[in-house]
Amino acid sequence: MYLLYHYGSTRIFWVTGVTWAYLFLSAIALQIFHVGRATRSGEQTKHIDIVAGSLPTAQPVLASFWGLGAVVCICSLIGTYALLSKEPEVCFRIWLVFQILWLALRSVFFHFATQVDDMKHIVTPAVTEKRRLAELNLRLLGLATGLSKYQILNHPRGVYSYTRIAHHPVAMRSLLHDADFQFTDYLELPQYTGSGSSIEISVVAVFGGTLLSSVAWLMGSPLTGMDLYDCCVLAIRSPDNKTVLIPSCRVLSGRIVTNEDPDPESTMPSNFRPKGAANDGKDISWRYWIPCKGDK
């Protein structure tokens, strides 16, 4: 820009300078408010965690900066090409050599730099034996619940089927902490419990299949939403007021959506719809299978 101004190309100087100044000041503002992608987690006063992939469509951080920046760059590009033919020849050569040099330097930098544009380096969901900071675990849990809510909005069972699913990260972390982050293989039944007996249990929360598939997706597990379709984890309060986490199975029971009127004189057999089938939202309820000791 100095060379352009020195050799008399003041108009190109201003067109180029305004674009550079805007983007440079935007970068300073992002760093001051600790929302830039290069900001370390310890410097952030608030968090906007984003996951990107086949499930969600993430919005860039402070998209207004880049939206306005795109407009500025387009105007600068059009103005530059419109004014170049009217500038001194030496200024055109300076501008052309700089563009070639700048492109070469950028290409070399991005060739050797690794993950300079990676959104995952703030919260890294890598499974390791070493436990992460509690803050990062909570933020990962928040991302998982966000993905779970996204799946529910598009779930064939309907949003109304998931009104009582645990989706508050703080409350979920509290339950996990109460259970010491351990899962129980089965529900311990009283000794006098026999076939046909009824017992009363207190289900504190249900971690549904959408949440489990979201965690699996976030952690890079090969398990898909269909693999975990009928899976859940029950948080059950034991008689001694302890929280136990038991992996269980559940299905949605209800009326079958059909386009034909049933024959009132015919016997209605049991109808089991495949995974992904819809329902009309009437007379639906969940049926749970909770593993108990002795293969019960």
C-alpha cells in the first residue's frame, strides 16, 4: 500500500487499505472479546461451542463480521479492477507482483501449517484414559444434548414422544456424579421378588437413544442412530437414596398409522412396525426392559 501511494496510485491505495483495515480491526475485536478460534479455553469468558458434520449445520462465530467483510471484499475487488486501467503502469506492475507473491506465500504457509482452520482445537472430543477438565466435559455434554435436540426435531416418532428426556447438561452431570460415573449391569431386585411380583422403582431420568447416538457421533464411534434406536440409560434411585445408571431397552407402543379403515369384524393381530415408523401421537407409551440379576 505504501508503494502504491508513493507512486501516485492513491485510489487503489484507499480501496486496498479499507479492506485490509476492516479485516484487521475485526480480528483485533474478536481477540479482545475472546471469541476468536485461536482463543484458549482459559481466556474465554463465555463459550460458543460448534460441531460441524453430517448432522448439524453450524453457524460461524459472529457471522456478521464475515458477512460484512465479504461485502467489503467484493466491493474492493470490483473497484480495484475498475481503477487499475486508469493508474500508472508502474502501479499496475507493483499490484500484480504483490498478488503473485501474496498467493505464493499463502500457499506455502497453508501447505506446511496443520489444522490452522480446525474448529475442534478448542474442545477436542478425543477419547483418552486421562480425564479432562470438568469444564470441558460439561461443554462436550452440552454439545451432545444440542445434537440430541436436533435429532428429536426430525425424529419419525415425533417431538411429543421425547418430552421427558433428560436434556439439561448440569442436571445430567449431577446424576453422573451421583453414580460416580459408573454403569450398573443390572437392577438389584429384592430377594422375595418372584414371577408376577410388582416392585416400585423411582426413575429419576432417561438418557434416550438420540442422546446416546449424539455422544457416539461426537466421540467418533461407529454406532449410528439406528444402532441405538431402542437403547437408553435409566437413572434409577435406589431404596438407600443412591443413583444407579442401568443401560436398558425401550420401545414406543401406540396406535399404528394406516391409510385404510380396519375391518371391525376381523381379529386385530399384533402389529410391530420397523424402526423409523411414525405414529399419530395418540395413546402412546414407552415400554422398558430393564436387565435384572439372573438373566431376568
